Amino acid sequence: MPSFLKKNKNWLLFISLILIHIILISIQVPKGTEGTYFETFVFSIFSPIQHAVVSIYKTVGKTWNDYFYLREVQVKNRKLLTEVTQLRQENTILRNMLEEYKKEEKIKNFLTHISENLVSARIIGFDMSNLFKSVVINKGSHQGLKKNMVILDESGHLVGRIVAPISYHQATVQLITDNKSGVSVVKQGGSSIGILSGNNTAMCEMKYILSTDEEVNTGDTLVTTGHDGLFPPNLKVGRVLSVKRTPEMFKEIKVNPFFRLNQLHQVAVLRVDSKEIF
């Protein structure tokens, strides 16, 4: 057999070249409108790869577009929240002061003054020793914030006041739930004045209501009086949760504040001394 291959080597090589040539020609033969066998072969190899590349490109592109869309939505939502907070504060203060400012010109001037001095801020920190004592906001002396300026929540309810320390872009807010806080309050539409004090929990207490006083009852809404010289009058503070008569001179009154610490994200600062406008 080897001798046969040696003798006919040239013929075998010639026949092999002819066969290869025939195969190449057959590959190029068109399949009607379907293309050549060679094209079909190449397409079957590279089509899945192309499909995978296109799918990856589309997925990456969609993810990229969704990322920027969500960023844009987040910025818009934050801007809207700030605007809504501002409008709510203006509306609350306007309602409280309409009785005092009867004339249209006075109301217009008052609203302009209030709008210029309402600063929206975000909560960026809490007192780690007790969450109900104080929070930190992202506005400070650079925005004109000073000690004793009033803090309201998004609905215009009293949250607390600014206390030291105050830095360039941050300020500390003493919450009305702090046991060192004191706010002069009265039943809405009533005359029994007491002091709202915190107890370092989610609840507050209304103190110095005589045991013989029958005006304050469960479910009553408490508002500020303005007598303490710190907080403007008629700001809603909380609702009476329970009233208990004691052997002592004063009743034990539990109050549920209107602001919710776990929902407190955006606040408004009344950047003016309340005695200047109220």
C-alpha cells in the first residue's frame, strides 16, 4: 500500500485538489433566494453572537437611561416637596393671622414677609442618646438661621425650635418631645392655658391644669398661645390623649403631638423672631 501511494502521489494530489475545488464551488452555489451555503453557514455561526451583543447593548442602554430618569424624578420630587412644604406653611400662618390683619394691603405685606422668611430644610441627623430630644437640619447660619427660630413640619404643625449649636450649614432643633422643652398651649377655642412639656418619648404632657378644671378633655386639639414669647400663636401642637384626675393640685394630661418623628423628613424654618410679626 505505501508503494502504491508513492507511485501515484501526484495523481492523488491532483484528485484531492479537484475535490476541494468542487466543494468550494458547491458552497458558492445559490440556494434560490436563500443565499449560498457558505453564507448560511456563516450566518448560523455569527447570528447568535450578534443577537447576544445587541441584547446586551439594549439592556445596558435601558439601564443607563432608567438611571438618569430616576435621578431626574428624584430631583423633581424633592423640589415639589420643598414647594409644597413652603405653601403649607404660608397657608397655615395666613389662616392664623387673618383675624389680626383685616385690610388687603396688610395681608399682602404680611404674606410677602412670611414667604421671604420661610426656609425649607431636611433632617440629616438625630440625637443618638434619645431620638425624641433633638434633630439636625441641613441649614445653618449661612442661611440666616438663629437660636429660637420656630420649626414646623410639612403640615404646619409645631416641631420645635432652633438651639445651639449652630454651624455654617447645620443647626440643632430641640423637639417639643424633649423633657427640657416648654410651650405655652391652650385648648383650641378654650381658655385653659397650660405648659406642654416633653418626656423624651413620643408623647408629651400638658401641665398646670387644675384638678377642678373641666375644660380640657380627651380628643381636644391644643394650639400655641404665643405667651411664651418663643412660638407664634395658633400653631397646632397635638391632641389630648388622656386626662386623669390625681390627688395633687393638677391633672395628669397626656398629649399626642401632631408631628411624627418617623415621618419627619422635610421641615420649614420661620427665619424671623416671632415677636416681630405676631
